[in-house]
Amino acid sequence: MNRVLPLFAFLIAASAQDPSSTPQFTAKGELVRPQNYREWVYLSSGVGMTYGTGGPSRTPVFDNVFVTPAAYRSFLQTGTWPDKTMFVLEIRSSATEGSINKGGNYQTGFQRMEAEVKDESRFPGKWGFFPFESGANTSKQLPVSASCYSCHAEHGAVDNTFVQFYPTLLDIAKRKGTLKIGAQ
């Protein structure tokens, strides 16, 4: 019996989700900046992507997308994002000349980060968006009138998210039948 109790405690601890990977909110409803997001699952990077009417920048930025490990594992099984999914979009500057680079762009300094959180009991539309100002440890939710809500709802390939830009997940969504028609 003495050997069973430590094993049971270990299994409970191992199955618990890492609290730093679940959305944490202040008493005022602000999202606490996830400190370990670079340890999450990396989904993809875009460079110079634009969604508005403006043209591309002369010095495009890199968008790096990370998602919590538990949400990623769930997506692999179901093709959908579970409640409490959290994405981080890390935006970095780019450069074309440096060291031995003779062409193309590479990532440089951190500019900002944004988070998208699925919380069906907290947000009427299931998802909330949070921009983190430089150095800020918390962020207020963007108002639902912000363009990101309608853009994600209209163009998100799976459950409000741009899976069409995550090549490792696009095939899964197709196989699971969760890809929005015309979203590719």
C-alpha cells in the first residue's frame, strides 16, 4: 500500500495541466502574460503578412505562433481547440543584412506579443484577444468591436483560428472534417 500512494500522487501531478499554460486572469479580468510561451508548441512563422488594405512593409516583421501543449495534443485528436486554449503571436523585427547573410530576411528584436484565448464561459463569442504592450505583465481584452474578432470569425479555418497558415495542422483539420469550407 505504501508504494501505491506515491505512484498515485505522481500520476495525478503528471496529468495536471501546467498552470503557466492555462489562461490566468487578474481580479480585473486582465490576462496575465504567459512567461513560458516559448516552451509551448511552435506552430508556424509568417513574414511580412498583411491583412488590411495597406501594402507590405519595406522591412517586414516575423509573426511566430505558439499554442499551449495541452491544446495542441487535443487538436491532434479532435481537429478542434478545447476550452482554455491559448495562442501567443510573437512579433519580431527583421533584417536583411548582417553577419554572413547575403539574401532573405532573418528575425531580430522583439516588438510585441498578442494572445488569443478560448474561454467559453468568459467570452460571449468564445474567444478573446489581448495585446501586450512592451514590458506589460497584464493585458485588457480588446473590445469585441476590434477588427480581429470579425476577421477571425470570417477567415479562420478552424474554430476562429488561422489553421490554414499552420501546415502541420492543416492536414489534421482536413482529415477530421473540421476545416471551414473555402478557408484554404
